[in-house]
Amino acid sequence: MSRRGKVAGSLAGALGLAAGTAAVGIVRKQRQISRRAGESIPFGTLRSEPVTVVADDGVALHVEVDELEAPAATGAMDRLLRRTHAAPRVTVVFVHGYCLNLDCWHFQRAAYRGLVRAVYYDQRSHGRSGNSDRAHSTIEQLGRDLHTVIDQVAPEGPVVLVGHSMGGVSIVAFAEQFPELIGTRVVGIGLISTTAGGLDPGRMLLPMLPARLTGPLASSAVRTLHLGHRAIDGLRRAGSAVATVATDRFAFGEAVPKGYVEFVDEMLAATPFEVVADFFPNFAGLDKFHTVAALGAVPVSVICGTADKLTSIGHSRKLQSRIPGSRLLECEGAGHMVIMERHELVNAELDQLITAAAARATAS
């Protein structure tokens, strides 16, 4: 049987599993997730007036800016001074990961709202941003998009960049293309659950595809199924139990409230497989570790969960070893969505980063 035939057969088998014969273990696991207690979090409700930023190829990027509150209104300045000192001078730009959107920063947005000027945006083809053609669905283009966002909504003053997963790679690409901005405009960088190369691309698909379509045939599967992306989208809808359990397993390290799992699964499911397929080829050949040493010109915090199954802790340790003076926070037992699973620890480290970056900006 041809490789194309094998992939098609895998797809057919997966569709059959999802549509009618989901394993008892999958159903049992889904029920366990549904019974998990936890505070009801209103994910996706933190909003500000949207701004449209047009990328250099014409794609419209959805951007939201949380401005600094007037200190007298809520006592924000007292809290700000306690946590980040001179941070009002700094704009913090948050860059989300593969198949997510700006709402993934819920806990960070809730923590920093009104305390620092913060920018959140949906990367091209994700969330509310416009769709990119395949030729511009590249890591280099994401770096240029970040530059455009900074230029349009933070044209003056020091900037701290914080990226999760593919968002961290976008920051590395930005730094490679615009090295003159590191240490001038950019005064701090946070790299969360990310890498600069050496990825196993198949693992990136684990929360989004049945196991039969990952592994050695992953690249061939993606190329073949690109034309049938609507079938994959239908598979995720039909196989909600399988998708939810996959998200729980690969996005988190430990048992988290069901609302966390459902929210991440909704973001993944809302990303059309065509987008997944367009960006997927970027990961196989990614190799930018030779560029990251230059980031040491500013304070850098590297953060990762020790149970991250997608960008393992080894990637973060390698980043930290290659970036002079950088800090490494290892969140024991946490998975890829450490920004949710250990948000208190992540925010505390970001406090330290913003404080150090603000001090550097003040001194310069």
C-alpha cells in the first residue's frame, strides 16, 4: 500500500473510532475529567477595545491593549509599586502559541490588568486575526508580525516580550531579524514552554490528531490531509471525547479543573486543520539556538513545566544555558499549558522579569 493509502487508512480508522466506537477507557477518562472540581473561571471574557494592525503582507491582526489604570481609581499604583516598581514605563507584549489565541493568557491578563500597559494579539490565522496564505505561514513572518505590532501599538518606550510555545519562537525570530532592538526598545524577554529548535514535529500534533496520524508518518499525514482539512475538523467535532482526553493528557501535567481542559480544547478545535497544516512544516527544520545568546543583553526568564510533553523541559534548560544571565523556572509536574496550570508561579517570575526590565530601562 502506498504511503498516501496508509495515511488515508489511518484517517478512516480514526473517523470510525471517533464516530462510533470510542474505547471504554476514553469515555471513562472523559467522565473523570468532567467530575473534577474547581473554581469556575470565565475564560475568554477579558476584553479591551480591539485594534487592527495590518501586517506587511496585508493580513489583519487582531490586537487588544490593556492600558495602565489611573492610580487614584483603584489603588493600582500601590499594588504596582509593591510588585513591579517602575513598570509603568514598560509595555508588555504577550505572544501566544500554536493553535491557541490571545485568551490563553487569561491568568496573566487578570493579574496585570491596570498594573502595566499590556498588549495581546492573535497571531495570523489564529483567533480573530485574518488568515494567511501558506507561503506566509512561517516563523520568520511571525517575527515580522511582532515587529509590526510593536511599531503600531507600542511605538515609544521600553518593551518586554513574553511568548508561550510558538510565541516564544516568534520572539526568537524577531530577535534574529531585528537584533538592533534587543537592549534598546526591548528590555526584557520571557520564554515559556518553548524552544529554538530540535523539535519532534509529530508531538506538536498530539492534542489535535488521533495517535495513528502522528509519529513517523506525521509529516506525510499533514501534507496528505491538508486537502482534506475539513474532514479533520469534522473528526474533532465528532470525536469530542477523544479530543478532550488528548488535550488533558498532552496540555497538562497533572489533574486540572475540567474548565481548564475544556477551554484549551475549544481553542484547539477552533483552529482549522488547514492552519495547523500550513504552520506545521516550520517545526521540523527549526534551528535558531545559535541566535539566542544575543538575548542575554536584557533580563530573560525561561519557564517550563517538568512534565511538558510537547516542548520538554530539556528545551528550556538548553535555552537557559545558551542565554547568558538568564533565569530558569522549572514548575514541577506542570505540562505545556504551565501559564494556566501554575499561573501563580509563572506570574511571580514575570513580576521579577518586569521589575528587572523596568530597572534596566530606568537606568539607561
